[in-house]
Amino acid sequence: LLGKEGYERYKSVLYASLRHFDDKVILAQRGIYMEHKYMMLEKKYSRLPEKCIYSDDVRLRYGDTLLWWLSSCYTVIDFIDIRDGKLFVEGYTTVLGISEDEPFDVYLSVKKRGEREPILFPTKKQPRDASFYKLSETLFRAESFLCELPLSDIDWAELSIVCIWDGNRIVKKDIRYGSYSPIGNEYGRAYYYSDGYLVTRKEHFLYVEVCTRREHLRRAKRFVFGLFRSERRGDKKAALALIGAQIYRFFKRRKLWLIMDRPDSAGDNGEALFRYLRETKPKGIDVRFVLERSSPDFKRLREYGKVVPYRSHKHKMLYLISDAVISSHSDEFVIYPFHRDFMPPYRNYVSKKPFIFLQHGITKADLSRFFSVYKINARGFVTAGERERDSILSDGYHYSAERVWLTGFARYDYLENKPHRVIAVMPTWRAYLVDGYLKLPDRRLLESDFYRFYKALFSDVRLAEALKSRGYEMRLKLHPRMAEYRELFEREGVFDLYPEDKSYREIIAEGSLLVTDYSSVSFDFAYLEKPLIYCQFDRAAFYSGDHTVREGYFDERRDGFGEVTETVEDTVDKIISYLDTDCKPKEEYIRRKNSFFAFSDKENSKRIVGKILEINSDK
């Protein structure tokens, strides 16, 4: 609304107003973090703060106003792992008051048993940008690091994060742990055990030591007994669950894989892989599908094999003893059977659990802020095209090559082409028109370009006559996140809505032509060599940041499998031109399809299963 120049003027006025506020008033503000207060002071004074140097720390100040110690700028440890005789510690550490171009180096301080002074072990700077931004400016700087500490000559060591700035040593004191760290700050007796070593924490220190199986068992007992004595909600149940998991594991004879799509529905890559596994029955694999008991798909999937009610006691127990969790969706509430508030006792299990991300659709835009290794930590990230795989390896997702699998999608093995003279209209959702899975007031949609475009398309007399004369229908399938708006799109002549229980697989099979926008469903139609049209009347708004995606490697005009339109009139023209050829696909788009997809041999599921078996054989 403001435009670039207006936005900059707004910021200038905002920053200038800070000169009228006393430092104490800014520092006394509630509901904002230390970093926000620092940014306000930096903008007030239009310069970096002075630094007071101490032996193991640095303190910031503006004149007589003493601010924070750099040791209190928090550090996040995302991953702790032991493999190949090394301890891997990865995360990022934040800093205030130091410009982006000043060196700020991160070390792991290692004090071994019997040594008086620690040594500083260098870390590797990671390409991840963990800095935070507000008003298009840096709120605080963050340095990402990875340490690979050899353990061959260590039987016990005390570890801490130390930073060096301008020759000054800063021992970081505020240590936090990410979702995939096996230990956290919640429990003093938390531990991580792997390959004969034990990792524990106390205050801002980590400790690593050689550990026998007997000592490991003793630590496990102490942790569980601590949960029994805890007053924290859910801890006693967690203690029982952990004991039960150990008993179940003792009697388990086969690898256990849990497969999911959405909690309330199947019909995606998860179901396709489940179906393949039930048909082929690979030796030594016990496979279960997880789904809400109230789902209309629950009974249907039981014809294939065992289905476990989502978030039931059985689901939680099977999760703890499973060897892989496999899903087409990566939301926390999908993958984990435990509510976020009750996850801490299970950190050790979550960190070791291989998650296989089947994907819901081809990743063509930049979705790194949702699917990066730091967000979902996928052990296997399934892709269907070489350019898609390359984008995951290069566009800020931070996965190693062995984690990104070019196998093809499982559901492509079961796609059918049985056109029913139906034009399928399947636009994707708009984040600015919904609140999660809840709709905003109807007025928001009715006043949107999205509604006006599709309402005009469905009301076009010329299109209606062309469809009717050629014996076609046009049907709308709203994205699940916008399904609450169904009643605002009325049936009108040859235009209709798909039944709510109509599966995507059926729609794709029966559709003769797809009218979409930015949706990845276009790849499914293209895979079957069916024609499609991209309606991109709101491209600037869609990629402006108000929605969830950023533009990626795939441009529909250059790389797409059909024409791109921007107006209702042009869209109608393109639809009618396809009706005139009985929806025959064009050779140009078939060539693009063949160039994009790596496989068309109906063996995608087989390749995925082979990759998962490789992971399980490494355990």
C-alpha cells in the first residue's frame, strides 16, 4: 500500500520519533524481546553501542545506559549426533552490537579430564542465514556453526560455546535446544546415548563421556524415575510410555513403518506407498497407516492392511518403537502423535526417528522456510524431477545429497487416465484469505481478485455455451484450506462443485482439461499428458510475501505444461480452443513434461522402499 518510497519514509519517521523517548522507557517496555529494545536504541542513536571489555565477556552501553552482556545473546543447538567416532554439534549463536562485516568466530571449548585449561576447537561456518529481520533490516546477527569433535582420545570432556570478537573471548551462557536436539533444558537428567558415548548438559555446558551399556541403563532408569516424580503435566504418562516402549521393543521382530497423509484423509503419496507395500509385502517389514477413526477413508484403507487411529494410545506407542515415519505432509501435528507441550520427554526418540518426506506435490517454488533440514529434518526427501532435486540441494534447504532422493512420487504409479468430458478447475489456496484451515469473514473473499476471477469465469455466457454444445462440464475443487468457502460458489448451469468426498485421484483421472493457477496438481495432469491452463491473474500479489511461497526455479511461462493467462477473456479463449480439439494435448508441452520428470515406469514406490530399507540397514 505504501510503495517502496512510502515504506522508507514511514521507517524514517518511526526511527526519528525514538529520539523523544528516554532509554529507561524503551528498556522498560513489556511484551517485546531484548533484541527489539536493542534495535530501538540503535535507531535512536543512529550508531552501534560502545563495548565494555571484560575477561570472558563484553557488555554493551549507550553513554550511561548499560545494556546486555554478549554472553546473554542466546545460542541454539539444533542437532547433536555421534557417528564415525565424532561428536557433531550444529546450531547458531546470536550477537548484538557488532556489524555484519566484523569477524565473529565461533569455537567449541573442550576441557578434557585432567587438563587445567580448555582448548578452543574451531567450528565450520555454515551457509545458513539464521539472522532475524524486522522492517527489512537486521534485528540481530546470527552465526551458524558446525563442530565435528573427534572422540578417539576423549573419555570425559566439558564443552561450551565460545566466541571470539576483536581478540576478546565471550563464553555463551544462554544455551537453548532446537526441536531435533536429543536433549534440552527441560530436564536435568536428560541424556543422549550413541556408539558408547553419553552426552548430558548442565547450565551452559555439555558433557561427553565414554559410557557402558550398564551405565546407559542406569541413566535411563534415573530419567524415567525423574519423570514419575515430576509435577510437570504429562510426565508421568511419558514415563509409562517409555517403559512400555522398551518392553514392546524387546519383543519386536520386524521393522515397523508408520505411514500417513493428512490426519483426516488419505489419497496421497502415503496411501499409494501403503498400497504398494501391502501388495508386495517386503520381508521383515510391518507397515501401518495412521488416520483419524472418523475419516471416511479409515474403513476403506483397512481393506489394504492395518490402520491405526491417529493420536490414539496405540499410535503413540507404535511411534516410539517405529523404525521410520513416512508422510506426504510435514506439519508437526501430522508427524508426531504427541502435542507440542508434551514432546520434551521424547526428545531422544524424536531426534533418532527417520522421517521420510513423500511430499504432497512437486516443489517448484522456494519453500525452504517450511521444508529445510532445520524445520522438518527429513532423512529422505522424495523428488520426481532432476530440476526439483537440484533446487532442494541448492536453494537454502541445507540437505546433503544422500538425503534428497530422485525416485518419483508413489502416487504416480497409480494415476489413471479415464477422461469424463469434465474441465477440472483446481486453484491453490491464498494465505491472505484464510486463517490456517479456518475461513476469514466472507467479505474478505468476496472482495478478493480470487473470487472475482472465478465468479466471472463461471458466469461467462460464451464459455457456458461452448461447454454445453460440446457436452462438457466444468467443476471446481477448492483447496482443503479454502473448503469452508464452498457455499459462496453456487452451481450455475454447466458449472458445478465437486462433491467434498471426491478424491484427487478420481478428479485427475476423470478430468479432460485442468484450469489451475500455481498449484502443483498441474504436474499430476502433465504426467498423464493431459492439457492444462495456468490462470495467473494475481501473480504479483501471490509472490509478494502475503502468501507462503517465494518464486523458485520453475516458471510456468518458460517451463510449464500449458498456456498462462491473466484475464477471464483470455482464459475462456484458451478453454474453447482446447474444446475444439476435444482437449488434445500439444506436443510442445508433452516435450516439456518428458524433460521434467525423471521416471515414467510405474516403479516409483519400489525405488522409495529401496531407499528406506537402506536407512534401516544402517541403524
